[in-house]
Amino acid sequence: MMKKKLMVLTMSVVLAATTLLAGCGSKSTSTSTGNSKDKDYTVKLGYYNCDHMTAACIAKDAGIFDKLSLKVEVTGNGKVPEAMAAGKMDMGYIGSGGLIAAQLKGSPIAIAANNHKGGSYYLVASNNIKTPQDLVGKKLAIGSKPEQSATWIEMTKKLGIPAEGKNYAPVDMSGLKDKYLAFKTGKIDGYTTCDPWGSMAEYEKTGKIMATYATIDGEYGVCCVLSVNKKFAEEHPELAKKMIQAHVEAMQYIYLHPVKSSKIFAKNYSIPEEVALMTIYKKTVGEGRTLTWNLETKNLEHEIVSLKKSGEITGDPKISDLYLDKLYKEANVGDFDKFVKEKVTPVFPEGMTYEQWKQKAMEIDK
């Protein structure tokens, strides 16, 4: 889902008998680098400044890439799909909607692993907007044709307001941080965004989250993914697998070391550490375990249906074309649900309040 969920990336695969970061329970098989060109190859990885893609900077700054002997150039780039399609980027965190649309147009990119299910996309409004109906006629950064956005459609359905852009003064703004700054300075009355730019409004008391996009018709889709350029996967399969492994280890690090993760997150996104903590709590406990590397076919199918319904994509994409299932299986990263059950739930059970979770997290990362 959450197609605008601008996005990012991190990944890796298996090193001989390597265990996943402290306390991580998935198993890995050894993968020697069979391609002599891999040794000096620098993987180009892109991500958006959206919380769903935080694994990119976590993998870099927590030393995961180094641990797996990966040379990675990490770039926060608002045009990740375009860069990958042009062969300027090997892997990237991007929205599933953008990837599917690009692939239908012939772009050589595919899904290497899941990154975030559901949506966790927000509609933020200024403090003087008291009811959903007050949004009508207001200047909102929701795109020039919001009625073609599954995310916007779902949120307006919940709020009981029209989806058509003609009922508002809609504007296009690509950068999430730019949206927030325009909102903070009073240039717009509201905007749609992923975190940390929803939590920032709450933290600085500049506005409030009026609606959250989590599911479409009560079902999870696939919000954003770790994508891979098919040419890179074909020419450097072992590096691609290692990148999937790094992606998984970074995600596990986020779940098990939220305070350390929030410090990295805050530094890379130039936000207060408290906002980073608020964001990580939402993605790992508050809104469920929405950060995940498991890619469920039914979720992807539901995503495609919603994208077609809203008009965001045309055509009939095939799951087998979208997802490099063989590459993912050979990475042997283990099952996300098993990891959560064995490692996360005993420490951070769902239902914890933010304060309870924060206290426990601080004890772990003293």
C-alpha cells in the first residue's frame, strides 16, 4: 500500500555460519562470493526520508554492512525508482505502487524483500482544523489528483469527506520534509505523509494526525519494499543476497535495540531523538509489527487490486515478475513471524504504551 510512501533500502545475505545481530534468531547459510568482480564492487543503495526505510541508515551506521564485508554507498534520494531504472542504483527502498508502475513500463526493477506492510501513512492537519469537514476548501499537500490515490481515498472514506481534489486546494510537494516545513510555516493547512513527519507535528505541537492509513478494506497490502535492479541481481547474485541479509539484520536491530536505532535515525533524518523513538514505537509495537521482511503473496495481490481500483496502475502485473522469489529464498534469512514470537514479544509485547515501551527500551540500551 501506501504508494507514495517514498521510500529506501538496505540488504544482504548470508555469511558462513553468521548469526543475526545480538539476539536475532534467524539462521543463515554460507555464501561465498563466487564472482571475482564482487570484491571491489560498491553497491549503490537508495532510500527516502520516510521512517519505513530506516533500515538503510541503520545497516550503515550500526556496522551491519561492514560486518558482512559489504561496500555500500547509501544515498537519500527522492528519485530512487528513476535512478534504479537508469542503472545508477543497484537497490533501493521504494513504494510498491511505484515499483509496480515502473515495471509495467519496462523498468528492470523487482522486489527483493518486503519492508513494510500496511500503510502507516498519515493525514496531518493544523490545530485550527477541528473536524474533518473543516478540511474542505483548505490548501493541502495531497497531490494534484488525490482521487487517484488509494491512500487518500481510504482516509477520506474513514473521515466522511469527499476524495475529489476539486473540493480542496490541492498542491503537489514531493519532499516529505518540505511538506512539514511548509506546514509549520503556515503555507499549507495539511498534508499526507509517513513518519517522522507526522510525529514531528505532534512533538512540536504544530498540528495533529487526523487520519491513519493502515489497511484497505481491512486488509493489509504491501506498502514499500526493498527493490533490486534485475541486472545487478543477475551479475552480482551473492552481493544481492548479502544485501537482503543486511536488510533483515537492520530490521531486527530496530526491533531489539530501539534506542540505539533512534539515535541513528535521528542523526540521519535531522530530527529530535524523541521523535525517532515515537516513530519506531509506532512501527514495531503501537501499530503492530508493520516493519517486516516476509512478503506474503496475498498482501501483494491485495495491493495490486487497490492500485488498479484507484487508477494508480493500469495493466495486470504478475507476482512472478514482481518478486525475485528464488533470490530471496537463497538468502535464507529466516521467518519474520518466528523472530517476533521468539525475540520481540517476550521483551516488547503488543499492547505496551509508549511510556512502558520507552522505559524498557532505555533499560536495554543503557
